[in-house]
Amino acid sequence: MTDKSLELEMRLVMEGLEELATISSYHCQLEQCRILSVETVDEARQRELAESSENVITMESRRRHQSPTFISKALRFRDHHSLS
């Protein structure tokens, strides 16, 4: 492929992706989406550096690892009108 034909092919791919994104956003159910954060590139870089630091303690490491607790209940009925 020449540079020009590669450029045209990539433009077609980009147009197709834009169309797909538009169609997907039209059919999107917003109650199923949640924005976790909005951050700049510098903020993202700082967060990534902080997360990779040895000073960060994850929630998973702090959770107690207990065996599952099983609860069982039994029902008993007395029949006061039993036949003799």
C-alpha cells in the first residue's frame, strides 16, 4: 500500500468508528453507566505513580479472610389436635 492509500483506508476506519460510537451512544442506557472520574493527563500520571507506590495499602489486603459463615434454621410444628 502506498502512503496515500493507507491514509485513505485509515480515514475510512476512523469514520466507521465514529459512526459506531454515535450508534452506540444513541442506544445507550445511561442508568447502566457511571463516571468514575474525570482527570487531566497530569492527574492520571500522579494517580498511577501513587498507586504503584509501596506506601499504598489495597482494600483487598486489609480485608479479613474468614471462612464463610453458614446459618441454618429449623422449624418445628406441634399438632395440638393429634388423633389418638
